[in-house]
Amino acid sequence: MIHLEVIRAVDSNSLPSDEQFQSWAELAASQLSGEAELCIRIVDETESQTLNREYRGKDKSTNVLSFPFEAPPGFPGNILGDLAICAAVVEREATEQNKQIHHHWAHMVIHGVLHLLGFDHIKDEEAEEMESLERELLAQLQIPDPYI
């Protein structure tokens, strides 16, 4: 079970409901046993760009940033970390890629949670594993392959 906090730092008519965010996060984290905590912050392009520049050295806004929680020794909880998702970028990408907006939101949440769980896509074999899992999870929601 995921204990989720959603912080909406922007207003947008296309934002998913807390229940949708919850279901997507739980699906992505379904391999976890027990409970975990996660925060999703919906940000504007300025905040996304600032975070991306500060933490990744890339001076542009991006769709989703993942910040895994690094627990100190003996920490009693299971905090996955935080996601910062840029509403404007997600909306723009959905339009440019001719995807349904909520399908793209689901993909970004699943993609971000998988990063928090340790998946990555820097190396080809890692990307193949992560993208395969994303396709499988999205298919459970009847969402088409986001990579075609």
C-alpha cells in the first residue's frame, strides 16, 4: 500500500484526481511488500527547470523528476521519495505525441515510481528492462505502448 501525498503547485484542468495518482503509484509499486510513502508534486515549468538544473545539470524543464529517499541507518519507515511532475510539459508532450492526456500522466507516474524503485534507462539493457515493465503495467490499464 502506498501512502501518497499529492501537492498541486499549479492549476490545470487536465490534472488527474488523487485517486488516479494513487492507483498508478500503487500499480508501479506493486512488487513492494508492506507500506511505503510517496509524495507527488505537480510543478510549473520554472520549478521543473530549476530542479532539473540543480540536480541533473540540465537547464530546461522536463516531464518527471524522481528523488529517491535515502534512509539513514535504523530509519523505521519506508519512504520511496518524491516525484516532481511538470504539468505543462506532460500536457505539451501528450499533444505533440498524439496521446490521451491521462494516459501520458499515468505513464509519467509509473515511470517516476520505477525510478524510485531503482530502475533506470541510462544503459540500453536497463532501458529495455524498464520500458518493458512500463509497457506491461500500462497494458494492465488498457493504455497503449507509449514508445511507439
